[in-house]
Amino acid sequence: MLLNSTSAAGNVWLQNGVPLDSSNASLVVTQAGSYRLVVTDPSGCRDSSAAVNITSEPGPAAPQLTADGPTELCKGGSVGLLCSSDVGNQWFDNNVAMPGITGSQFLATTAGRYWVQVTDPQGCWALSNAISVSFNPTGGGDKVAPSVSPGGPLTFCGDTVVWLVSTPAIGFQWFDSGYAIPGANSDSLLVTQSGSYSVATGTTACGSQGGMSAVVAIDFLGGTVPGITMSNGILYSSADSGNQWYRNAQIIRGATHPQFTPQEPGSYTVQVEFGVQSVDTSTFQIGVGGCYSQFSAPYVVTDSLLATPQVLAYPNPVTTMLTVVNKRPGPVTLRIFDMMGRVRQQVQGVTGSIFLNVATWAKGAYIVQTVDQATQQTDKIVFIKM
């Protein structure tokens, strides 16, 4: 309520005889009481108004809103909302007044946030609590099988863990290869080993029947730590494929074969990738899509171990298959001469090892000559054919 003075200045407002901290020409009244105004003119003369008694209306009590059943609606379902006030009601849905809905009951058939404003004859009003009604789209009686994410066959390295997550439901039970996993009854499962995983769910509040999900196959790859041996100046990995050689913890580009011929001293290690899907030789990567093993124990190559011939031929003597090893870093031209100086065999671009069938050769001594195609440096070695 607003009280106004006829004087623009010199005003002192009093409530129940106590001066208020206001000298304005008007006063906003928010409390009940006896209000009076004292005005003092410029000459010091005072005059007092008659008292105005103001009373307060307590207004209606805040109504209570209740539901007569579950507030999650299924297909074709409804819930009754009851207001404790019988008169003066106005129903609201999501802060929007519902035209003509002024009774004490309302039947909700759609999702929404419902509440009531009640107004008394004096115009005072109060608000009820709100009730939220939701809608379950799965309906009643439908069979809803859960799904699991991630789906489909998956492959992971042995030190990986994988979370499998079910779609929303109730009554979870996870299975591995068709057998229930004890204690696995939440909506997710932490997987640490290979298996065929699925989840079963129960019946929801709307009566939807649960079901069994499709199987998700998880495969964890394992790998063994490779070892290194040395023979005739050549380092050999215990792994037949997927090798990557290192010297002093630095990658050796292109050194991806089971054997490696060191050209300088150092600490050599090898790492193996398994589960490889493809090999990218342009970037010297071992492969794409696989897992890496731990590094092998280092094999220390000294200058004395490198002081071996640059060309090896074994076994010597030989009867059937001769292995010739080129220890030079670049390709060489290989020629084999008999003791008459005739070329018995010639091969160009030899790197690493080459295998020759000498079973039909005549018995006797032969000379193996290699010529470095870059430096033209020559090495020779003699072997005996038995």
C-alpha cells in the first residue's frame, strides 16, 4: 500500500508512534500498523495528520499437489494429480496457464511440469509444489533387447582394459561365452581378458520385457619378449616377423628383418609388433594395427666382434645348400669362380644373405668374390664343395 503526503517537504513518517527513516512525500507500506505523518514548515511550525490503521491479509495457505500413481507414463497411461485447495485454483503446465483447468483434480496424459496457483477473494495468492510427469516411449508389453557399446569384434593389446556399456534398462546380468559372470549386475562391465560378452536385462516399470544383447567378441593380443643371438657377425632375433632393430635406443630405419648385420659397435635391442594388419615401408613403421612387445635384453657389440670378414660362406665344406652373407651395408655383386677362373654363378644387388643350391656342382674349391656396387671394394673367400 502507498501513503501520500500533501506536503512536498518537511515530512516525518511514524509507525506505531516510532519515526521511520523516510522524509519522502510518499511511503510504501508492507507491514500492518498505525501510521501518522508529522510535517514541519520552514518557520518551524509542526502539524500532525490523523492516524491511518493498516491491517494485513494472511492470504491463502500454499496448496499441496499429490499424484495418485507413478509419474512415469507408459503408452496410453495417465496419472491423477490432486490439489489440496478446492476453490480459487488455476493449473499450470511448464509455467503456462491451462485455460479452464480450475478444479481440484487433473488427469495428466502427457509429460510436463504441473503446479497450481490458488487465489483468495481478497486477491492474495499462493503457489503449490510442482510435480513432473515423464513419458516412457518403450511402451508396455514390448520386448526391448539391450545393445552393448562398443559393438562388433574388437582387438586390443594385452595391457589394455575395455569398458562395455549397456543401453538403459534394469536387472542387468553380464555373460561371457554364455555363462553368467558372478557379481556383474550393473549397466557396464570392465573387460580385461578375451571372451564373447553379452548382457541380459529384466522387465522395466512400463512392463517392457527385457532380452539378451548381441555378443561382443573381445580379443586381447599377447606377445613374447624377443631374444638376440649372434653368429658369424650377424645378430638374430628370436621372432620370425615384426622386428624393429635399435642401436643405443635409437631406431635403425629399415632394419625390420629377423637378422641384422651391425656395422659399428653399440648396444643393440629389438622390439616385435604382433597382430599387424599391414606394413608401411615408406615410413619404416613395422605395421599398422598391432601391439608392441617389450624390448629385448641388449646385445653389446664390440670392435672385436666386428673384426670378422665382410663376406661369409657356410657351411664350409658344403654338400647341398650354401649360404653367402654380405655384411656390407650396401648391395654387392656376387661372383663365384671355379679353380679354372670360370664364373660359375653371378648375382647382382645382394644385401644380407643369399642361398645357393650347389648340389650338382663338381667337387673342389671355389672362390666367392663380392664387389661393393658403391665403392667397388672387393672381398674374397674360398669354400670347398664335397
